[in-house]
Amino acid sequence: MSNENIFREIDEELRSDRMRALWRRFAPFVIGGAIAIVGLVAANEGWSWYTKSQSSQSSEQLYAALDTAGQGDLAAAQAKLEQLMKDGSGGYPVLAEFRKAALLAEQDDIPAAIAAYDALANSQSNMRLRELALLLAGNLLVDNGSLADVEARIATLATDDGQFRRIARELLGLAEYKAGNFTAAEARFQSVLDDPLADANIRNRMAYYMAQMLSAGTASAPAADQAETPASGEPATE
């Protein structure tokens, strides 16, 4: 078997197993940070929800649905969320829509979950909630769609002034890696490392991804390593 074929098989293995395994390992932390924005929005814009009797009732309905989901009865939780979406007040119907979409994903109904997030993105006037919905759809599409699908949702979130740029770039890098665009994936991961506001957790994930790529020969060696490599056709000297 030629070296080219060996590296091709390694690349396929990484695309299908290792990189996805890393992403699935870290995904709860990544998306958990994104979902925290919902809490921030609620704190900044939704305090009035708690001061009104109807909103207090909606709050109780939401927590009841979350408790039901936590107990494993997803069908009953979904029914409660749908009722809250229909009859709730304040911002709780929107939060119920987000949780319903997440439940669909937990039930492996990925197309329906993506459609739910897309619908949220199209209906939200709040920019942060719209961006969150697009980000969550893009997250599902990394494993269940094409690079074009992911780009259609979150490419605009990866700009230098984007609130979610680091997570968006991570997802785009994973989608590019899956598509075999290794140079583009490496550049995405590096752009996160170069972001001065990137925290230690996301930097560690980028380091893991790039180490996996380097071990498979799908990433360029660090500059110091390249300098030590003799030019083609020239013998190494001591």
C-alpha cells in the first residue's frame, strides 16, 4: 500500500471518528456557553416577566416542563412546552421553543430540530436570540449536514465583531475539516487561538484539534519545525 493511500485512510478515520469524538466531548461546554446568553437576555430584558402574575405562571410551567424532561419523559415535556408556547406570556414561549428544539435533537429527530432552530432564527427580533438559534442549528449540521449548510447559518457570526465569533469559527473549522478542507480548518482554529478574548477552555480545544491534524499530516508543522526540515534534495547536516 502506498504512503498516499495510508494517509488517505488516516484522514478518513480522523474525519469520521477522532475529530468528531473530540467535538462531542467538548460540545456540551461550547454550546452551554452559548445557551448562557439566553440567561443573560432574560436577566437584562426579562426582569418584568417575573413581576407579573401571568409571567410567574409561565415561569412555573417552564420549570415543570424542564423537570419532566430531566426525569426522562420527553414526550410529556414536549407537550408542556407546546402548551407554554401557545398560552405563555412574556419571553417564556421563546424559551420554550428553544427547549423544544433541544428535545427534538435529544430524540434524534435532527431535521425537525434544525427546522425548529431555523424557525426561531427567522422569527426573532432580538439579535442575540436569533444568533443563538443559528448557532445551535449550525452545531447540529456539523455532523448532519454539509459545509454549505453550516456556512449558511453561521458564516455571518464569525466576523471579527461577532459576539459568537469564537464558537462560530470552531464549528466552521470542524465542518471544513469534515469536508476535507484542511487548510481552511487549520486557519479557522488558528484564528480562535489568535483571538485575545478567547478563554483557556476554547484554546485547549483548538490545541487538541490542531494536534490531531498534525499527527495525521493534515496540518502544517509549526514554523520552528519547518525551519529544521532540510530543503528538498539537500542532505541534512549536523
